[in-house]
Amino acid sequence: MIANDGLLRVFWPNGLSGTMTPGVMVGWRNSETDIFIVTILEEAEVRNVETALRMGSLYRNSPHPIRQIFQTCARDSMHVLGTVNYPNSAVEFKTSMLRAFTFSNVAPPQIYCPPSTGFSVQIITFDSPNPMKMQYMSLEPISLALMDKLPDGEPTTLALGHLDMDEEKERLRIAKLVEKLRLHTVIRHPPSRKEKALLIILNQINCSFELAKLLQRNTPLIGSRRKRSRSVSERVVESAQSLYSYAALVIWNLFLTYVYPIIRKAFLLGLITHRILAEIVLRILEFRPPRRFPSPDLDPNPPTAESHGSASYALKDLSAAFQQIHIRLQQFSYYPIQYMLLRRRQQNWSSIPTSHADYIRFYNSLWLVANDVIIGIALGSYIIESHQNTAAFLGTSLNQYTISGLERMITWLMGWPAGLKLNGELADFLGALSLWVIECWNQIITTLVTPYLPTIVYFIGFSSFAGASMPIAILSDLLSLLTLHIYCFYIASARIFNWQLTIIYSLFQLFRGKKRNVLRHRIDSCDYDLDQLLLGTILFTLLFFLLPTVVVFYLTFAFARVSIIVLKALLDTFLACLNHFPLFALMLRVKDPKRLPGGVHFTLYQDPFSTRNQCSSSVADSNTVDSEFAHLPSRNVSYVNLSATPLSLYQIFAQYSHIASRIRKHYLSPQVVFRLVTGRFVPPLGRGEMYGLQYSMLPRNRVSVGEVWRGLVDGGSDSSNAYGKSGRRR
């Protein structure tokens, strides 16, 4: 007997339980008391199985190098771990040769382990993931976004926006606090070898299905068997089948020799031509002219000379339509690389989950593009058929909300709005100036836009055949252009209001005998003359009593501007759903959650052999266990089930919660509220921040045309490896 007060841990696949046939257990021996069962070879002898494992007979016809999967499982070879349902085996307990028993009426197995050995048995059952269905277990949740790290030595400030930099700083701060918290724990103990082996055990679980299938397929090779000679009828059938196969093989060889190379070269030339044209258009959309020019939809933090030299904003930063074209071309340029990455999966063991996330991202992108085109065709057909009515509706709405409605609102403000008595002269001046600008803008719209509105609507409908996202992006750009006068009203009123507040604040400091020191950025004492105090009092009184009139006009235009920003945010949200919605991931979450692992969890369930009577009756019915084992006293056995935790809905929509957090930090921050109250410019969320969600599945650095060509010609191994090292997340 082995006198050792330890824990005997046995990993057992659920698919091996329930059989009554004697067999030999084959698997990994992680340690003397840590056993992992891969499969059971039924009706086999222990000596023959050991010989077959040493000779490699059980690994024949392996689709890939067997050493690769051994390296993944961190073991050099497989071992015979014991017997199953052998009643007359050696009575002595050995950890190197276990005795297990399975029953038809209970799922978990039973391990022969007398109490005198001093071992506690823990049987961990699990469902073997099917790698053919891309199932696997993982401690870390699968990443649906392309989360590549930055290369060493590159400054983070050049790759991330200002919100990304704040989030990165917060993440690093929390990581430092967690590290300090670990240093102040009361009880610290180094992790044991079994605790460190969890990752290796998960790799073994992922490889168990494919290895078991290989071993079961080679089970007939154990021992020698004589083959009977074929009959005359069997040989006639084989000759007929061979003639048919030979004819099919000749036709297939002719196709591969003369037709397939032409089709392949034509396809590669078409693909490379498309990639070259896409690269030209992408360079045009990404070109940054040296001169800066303002736009209502620009990033609030423009690029500095240190980060981007003298470059300003590119076309894709100024227009939602150009941004959408840029996204689609980026996706089409990335598809060959993704396809080559998926082709690499067929050249490797399916148990090694290195390309599952690429598979989900690739088909999710294809699915979204297909849905976008289908919805766009239906929407475009409707718009083209009714473009006259649609143009009339848009013209009426445009005139009602941006011209006539705004004129009525300003005319109302020129009186006493809601009984509020304003300064009549200032209200008449601001109102007349605004009405004059609106009238000029109405003439421009009537002359340049309204006559061509049906043609514009027809063009929008025609662009829908490229996807429903294109008319939405064009509508967003038209909304920015057709409301340019409201943006100008907001900028002018905000500037006037801010100037007035600044002057009133300076005059208030004058009453207190203070003034602002612009050199030291502080408030200092100052002695003013009587004339200065009198003039300051007059100016303060005038500006203070004119302030309500300016505030009313400012709030009106600010509300109109905020309404336009909200409407554009809704359009951008629709674009995000069409470009990035995790539709394929949701389908996998419902159909097969094991393909979206989010971690693992252990469940302790009741021992089915807790009572001696139940165990004895089960053993007596089975007729496979010896009487000595059946009358053993109850042992210290625990049954634990290891299962995968599927990716939660919150983790699937993590990117949407991330962009919602960005919007909240931008528009609901105290700084923005202070800007709005003091009349400073409140910029919209930049396109680089809004479209960061849609670029999360695309790399930051595109692969060159030459690398794509070499990858397609050579099979995609070199370019895929190089791309995986250089690609970075947007």
C-alpha cells in the first residue's frame, strides 16, 4: 500500500461513462496523483496498448504532426493509466495503474481506492469540446475585436486619441493599485504546481476529442490480425469502381492542368487590381493637406504639429460618406488576409484555438456586409421609384424646420417671449440680422438645392445598392451642410455671450478693487481712479441688463445645435449597427455557446455512491466488479464538473458600452457643462472617437499590395505571419 495523505485527481470525459465493456484507459500523466483520461480502448490488453504507444501505431494516419499537439499539452507521450471494468485485476492499489468501473445507471465512474491508502479521490468530469465545431475552453474570454498590442518603443500618444489616452491612464492606475493591494494581503502563499497546471489541463481538454478520435481509429492496429481473401464478386465490384474512378481522375487532372490555372490567375489579377485601386482611393481619403480649415464635425482636439506635422484633417474625417467608403475599402482590403489566416487553420490541429476569433470576425463582417447590401437594395429600389415624392417631402421638411420654423422662432424672440421683457433695440438688431442671414441662406437653397433635389434623392437611392449605410452617411453629410446657418448662429451667439460674460466678470473685479494678472495667472489688488470706477459702473450696468436678451438668443441657437448633434448621433448609431453589430456572435451564443468561451467554472455535485447499499446493489447488477471491491467501506470521493462559461451579452456588446461611455464622458462631463454655461464652443464627438467602434475589427496598418500578392501566390503563410506582428487595433 502507498501511505500518502494526498489527493488523487482524475479528469474524466463524460462521453466515456455508461459503457459496460472492459477496456484500457489511455491519457496523460501530469503527475503521480494527477491523471487525465483521454479515451478508453475497449476489448484491448494492457500489454498490447503499451507496445502500440511505444511503437507509435496508435498515432498512424495523423492529419498533422503528433508532436505539435504533444507540445501544446506539455507532455512527451501518452501512457496507459489503468483498466476499466476488469474484475480480476491486481488487488493492490497503484496510482500508476488505476482500476475504474462504469455503470449503465449512473454517469460518473468509480475508482478503486481503499481507505488504507490515505488518498482522497477527486473525479473531475467534463464534456470534451468538439474542435470540428470550433468549441474550446479558455480562461480568458474570446476577443471579438482586433486587440493587437502596440510595437515596442512607439509612443502611445501618437496612436490613441485623447479619450483613449485617458482610459489607458485609468487602466494603468487601477493595475498599479491592484498590484499594491496584492502586496498587502494578510496571507500569502506561492501557487502550487496543481494551481499552475490549470492552463495545461485546459489545453489537454481541448485536444482530448481529436486525440481520442485518432486513437479509436487506430485501435484495430493493436495486435496482429489476418485478413481474409476477397471473393470473386468483391473483386468484380472493385474493378468496376476502379474504372469509374480512373475516368473521373483523368477528367479532374485535365481540369487541374489546363482550366484551373487560368481561372486562378484571372482571379488573382482581378483581386490585385481591386486592391491597387482600393489603395489609391484610400490614400486619397487619408491625405492630409497642410492647411487647416474648420468644420462643424471635426475632432475637438485637433492634431498637433508634434504628432502629425503640419497635416490637418483628411477627407474621411470631414465626411461620413467618405468615412463609410474608407471603412468598406479597409474591409475589402483585409478580407484576403483574413482568408489566408483561416486557411492556416486547415494546416494545423483543430484543437489549437488560434484562429477562432478571426473566423468569427471574418464571417461576422461578411454577414453584416451582405445584410447591408440586401437592406440597401430594398431601400434603394423604394427611393428610386418614389424619388419625386421623397424629394417633395424632404424639401417641405427642410423649409419647415430650418427656414420657416426658425424665422417664426426669431420673430417670437423679437417681442416679449413668454412674457419676458427683453431689450427691444438689441432684440430687434439680433433678430433682423438673423432673419437677413436666413433669407440669404433660403435664396441659396432655393437656387442651388431645391431644383436638383429629385436628382440628389435619385443619386442617394442609387448609392443604396452599395449598402444601406451609404444613404445614411450621405444623409448625415447633407444634414451638416443644410444646417450650416444654424451652426453659424450658434457660433456667433456663443461668442457674443462669452465675450459679454468675460467683460462683466472683469468689471466685477474692478468693483472689488482687483484685476487679473495675465503674467502670473492670478487676481491681484489694484487702486482705481474715480473716473475708472464710474466708467466701469456704467459699462457693467449696460452689459448686465443686456445679458438676458443675449442669453435668450444663445439658448435658442444652442438648443437647435444640440438637436442637430443628437440627430447626427442617431445616424452614426445606425451606421455603427450596420458596420459592427455582433450578429454572428449572437447567433453562436444562441446556437452553440461553447464556441464563445468566457471562462470556466467548477460545480460540486452529489456523490452517487455515497451509501454502501447503493454501491453494492449497483456492483451486484453489473457483474463486472469483484466481490471484494463491492464490500469496501465508503471512501472519501468528491465529484466535480468542469464546464465552460459562455461569453455574456455584456461582453459581446462591450464595444457599444465603451462608445456609450465615451459619449457620456464627452457630453455629460463637468467641463462640457461649464463650456455650455459660459458660452464657450462645445464641439461634437470627433469621428475618430465615434468610428473607433467600427474600426475595432480592422488593423491599424494595412498590408501592402506586394505582401498580399506574395501571400496569395505562396499560400498566405509568410504574409499572414508578418501581418499578425505588424497589425494593430484602431
